[in-house]
Amino acid sequence: VENNEAHPDLLDSLDWYILPSHNPDGYAFSRESNRMWRKTRSEHGSLLGCKGVDANRNWGFHWNEGGASDNKCSDTYHGPSAFSEVENVHVSKFIEARKESFVFYNSVHSYSQLILLPWS
């Protein structure tokens, strides 16, 4: 690690968890078909064949209280229920199992190249 000598405590006394991609199917689809794709690739019975849920709007904290869409074809579709997406369930379980040891959590949201601090 670069400059470890200046701050050895950051590696010696902390555990770092890096989850590089929470949505591998959506990422693969964005590379192969639609570069601006942001949703998962799950099926939710859309009559128009629209797929996926905006995983950022699928968390349980204040789910479907605003800022998301009921339209399955929308980029901001929140899903049929909180944690309907397996991606969110797995990340949630990972965080929940370690919640007592976390000092900080950050999420890099790459769709708009923003750094966001999530509610959940």
C-alpha cells in the first residue's frame, strides 16, 4: 500500500472490505448492450418486457417513500418490495453480519460518477 509508513494504523488496526460490484449482471449488460444501463436484470412480469430494478432504490430504509418509480420500465423502478433483489439481500446480509465493527461505509455510484453516502 502506498505511503503505509505514514499511517500504519490504517492497515494494522482496521479491516477493510471492498465489494467491487454489487450488480454483476447489470454491469455485464451495460458492457454488452446498453452502456447507460443501471438496473439489475431480474424479471418482474413487465408486459412490455422491461427488466430490472434500480438496486439503489431497493433498500428497506424508507423504501418507496419517494424518489422512485412504480413503472417497471423506469430507470428508477424500486421493485415490487424492499429487498426484492438478490444483490441487495446479499450486500445487506454482509453489512448486517459486521455492523458492530464498522467505523465508516461508503458507496461509489458509477452511473453518474457520484460519491454517495447511502441511507442503508
